[in-house]
Amino acid sequence: MTVPHPEPTPPWPTPLPDPEPGPIPGPGPGPGPDPVPPRPGPGPDPQPPSPGPDPRPPQPGPDPDLPDPVPQPPGPEPVPGPPQPEPAG
């Protein structure tokens, strides 16, 4: 009766079977937080500056050293025009 010989083993290591593929990595993190909103502008223009004092010099009054001005005589009497017809009504 013969004893079966075991299968001869090679002297080199046998390659390991291919590992099961792992999960596919995702697309990564999102775009991140929203950017900072723009700051509001300065708003409406303030009140315009006041023009300040009048640059014109004050008008001189009557000179107290001069005599009073001579009154001028009145002009001629107005001449009445031709009579106007009354409007029909």
C-alpha cells in the first residue's frame, strides 16, 4: 500500500489574492462657508455745507456829513387814453 505524497510546496511565497477594493473616496469637502457679504456703502450724501457769510461788502448807508438829498419834483400827470369799449357779456 502506498502512502500518498503531499503536494510539493514551491520554495517561493505564493502571491496573495487581490484584496477587495475599498470604498471609493468621495469628492472631498464642499466649497466652504459663504464669503463675507460686502459692507454697505457710506450712505446718502450729508447735508451740503452752508455757503457761509455773504462775501459782498455791506452797502454804505447815507453819509451823515452830507446834507439831505434834495427832493425831486413829481413827474407829469398821466394822460388818460381813449375810452375802452365794454366787453359784451
